[in-house]
Amino acid sequence: MLKINFLSRLPQLAVGCPRSLHTSNSLLFRCTPVLCAEPLKKKKKLDPQIIKQREERRRKKLEKQIRRLEKNARQLKPIEELEVPMELIDEQSKRKRNNPKTTPQLVESRALLEKQWSKYKMAEKLNDYQLYDRLVAAQTKALNELKLESEELYQKAIQVDPELVPYRVNGPVSTPPIKDYEQPDGEYIDVSRKFE
């Protein structure tokens, strides 16, 4: 009997909102749809001359940017290592040294020193060449004498000495190639600056 009365009252309670959360009148929650709109702003009527001026300004600004980009396109990207730091440019007047005035006697003595040095180095190089020629001539003469004595000893003398340069390699002489193998360039971290 109670169930029938309760169900008969339900449509009367839920008249305000289809999503009633409680059945008693005092605790009935009502839902309202969410309104996310604002009142429309009135469009201001602008003078056509002002609109034209704005478009003209915008067009000039774009043209200026295009000219600047074209101008910078011809410039090379700066290399950080070759740029002079601003601190050094600011301190240029402090760092500038006055070159001492050279007297004619000093210039002449420097020129004589340079000539003497070049003569010394030339003689040294000439002595090295002559020593090398004497060594090669003595070696070829000794090999020719050995060849006349014994062909077998001559063949052993001209062979390369493996103990002269101690280098050993273990492993296959050649390996078959791997199909579709892309050789890596190596791992590195790119720290170069990006320019736009």
C-alpha cells in the first residue's frame, strides 16, 4: 500500500526538473541548464579612412620585415669561436699598445739576423740530404756486393723485418658484407646553435 502511494506522488514531485535527486518536497534539488554565453557586444562602426590607415600600416610593417629578412639572407651565420667578446671590444682602448719606434740600426740588425738564420737552416738541410744520400749509396753498394756473393743471402736481406714494427692483428682477413646495413655516422651531441 505504501509503495503505491509513493509511486503515485513521484510524478508530482519531479515536475520542476527531470533529474530530481530526492523524493521529498523540502529536499528536492532542481537542475538548471548551464549557460556559457555573454551578451553580444555592439560592433562599433569605424570610419573607412581609419580602416584604410590600419591596413596601410600593417602592409608597411610587413614590407619592412620582408626587406630586413632579404638583407639578412645575404649574411652568413656567425661562428661563435670567431666572434670577439663584447668585453674585449669595450676594453679595446685599455688594451691598445703603442708600437715602439724602430730605429734604422735595429731594422738592419734584424735583417742581418734573419739572413744568418736562413743560411744556417739551409746548410743544416743540405747536410741532412747529403747524409741520407751517403746512407742510401752505402746500402745499395753493400746489397750489390752481397748479391755477387750469394743470391740466397741477398733475398733474405731485402725481406721486410716483422720485428722492426711490432704490429699484430688477430681476426678474419675479410668478412662478408651485411645486406641492407646502414653504416652509422657515430654518436655525437649536436650543440650548434639554431638560427631562424
